[in-house]
Amino acid sequence: MLGNFQQSNLRIEVSASEQIIQDSLLESDRLKQWMWPQNFTSLSGKLNLGDTFISSLGLVKIEHKVELLDDNSLRLLLSNGIDGFHEWHWGEGWLQSRLEGISLLPLNFAQTLSLFRLRQYLSSNN
């Protein structure tokens, strides 16, 4: 894989319950709303352990595989546009995102933008 090893950890406070945060990360219809303009293929219903799906932004495609899923965390293995992982942890009024991988993409910027969009989505749908 071409690119640089990058890592980013961000934690934010949100005006949302633990359940609403969880639903926004695991239910495909909600995920597609706040992750726009990314497109998703093979993603429907609620995420389950072992599920795989592809997201794309322009010509860049990223394959995601649900490696860990419990009441307060989600870990996705990433391949293609990013070789690494993305972890999510959440609780009442907060969420944390950890992203590590090798990529040509600016991962910290993309992660910051995603968290900003999720915070906006949670504020407007709470």
C-alpha cells in the first residue's frame, strides 16, 4: 500500500443519548445520512459482526469489515484506500474515534470532518 502511516484520536461531547449515538453509527440509513457525500455499497440494515461494505468518495474506495461490535464500541478493519482500522467508542453525551492506517488520504482531516458532520446530525435529530 502506498502512503504514510497516520493515526488520529478524537473525542467530542455531543447532545445525544448513548442509544441515539449507537443507532447513528450502526444503522445504515442513519450512517448514510451523516456520512454524505460518501457513497456506500453492500450496506443495509443494522451492522453486525463480520459484515463488510464499501464506501467511496470519488474514485477512492474503502472496504470496511466489522471486526468488533458491542454495546459501546465498534471496530472496522479498513482496506484499499486505507489499510488500517477505525474504532468508535461512545457513551452518554460523548463519542471517541480512533483511526490508524496507511493511506495517501489526509486521515486526520477526514476524521475531523466526519465527527463534525456526526455532531451536526445528532444535534438536528435529537
